[in-house]
Amino acid sequence: MNLYGPKELVNSMRTVRKNTIQIAEDIPEKDYGYRPTPESRSAAETLVHIARLAQFDRVVHEQEHLSSLEGFDFGALIKKAESEEKRSRSKREIVELLRTEGERWCEWVESLPESILAEQVRMPGGASKTRFEMLLGTKEHEMHHRAQLTVIERLLAIVPHLTRTRQQQTREVAKAAS
């Protein structure tokens, strides 16, 4: 029995990305530079970071098809990512980047054969993970940063869309009951 595989991952990732895009749309462009603390990413930088998460996957699993991350130069990849995050972009450009990169990642994952997804990749320190597990980690990474964006919304006095939806449903149930 296979309960969660590539199809479920892609469907779930599309839902996660749809919700990330909604947050990106809900934050006014004037607040894209907001940072909760001076050393944290701005809302715009966090959104670009999310949009670019798949770059790691493409390098590791496609371009270099690494079987081990021992000795992998994470620093170079992080430096490149930080440079991209700091590049000036409009809200419209960031939302479009989220859309296109998210769908590109999903289409790529859909194209991967299960034999590739089942391959083991050695982690620094000796543990191993399947490529599928590592790709699942990309979705988890986005959800982590989306939670940060939800806090930013609250700090900006924006009611997050999932809360607005729940509040509307609660009002409708109460109205129907009365």
C-alpha cells in the first residue's frame, strides 16, 4: 500500500504554493520591505527565498545527480540565493516568480520516475535519505517560511486568508443556526 507518493506530494505542494501566493498578494507592496527584526529577511526576501527553494533540488537531484552531500558546497549555494533574495523586484514580479517556479518544480517532480525518487542520498554525517524524502523537505521548508510570513501579516495588522476563511465559515454556520 502506497499512501503518499509523488502525485500526492505534487498536489500538496500546489496547495502550499497557492496559499503562499495568497499571502504574497495580501501583503501590500509598500510593506514588502518590512522586517520583524533588523537581521531577519524582509517579506519580499522571504517570498523570493521560497520561490527559489527548488534550485537546490534541481542542482542536487538533476544537474549533478549527487549520491552524497558530503563535501557539498552549501555556502556557495546560499551565497547565490541570498544575492537573488536581495535583488530588487516588484510585488508583481515576486508573485509571478512564485507562480512560475512553483509550477515548474511540480512539473519536474511529476516527471521523475519512482526509481530516481527511491535512490538514497548520503547526508553530511552519514545518514541517508531518499530523493523523495528530500523533495518532501522542500515543501516543509516552504511551510516553515510561510508560517513566518503569517506572523509578518499579523504584525502588519493583516488577518491571514486562512483565518478570514475560517471566520467567514463560522459566521455562516452561526447565521444558519439562528
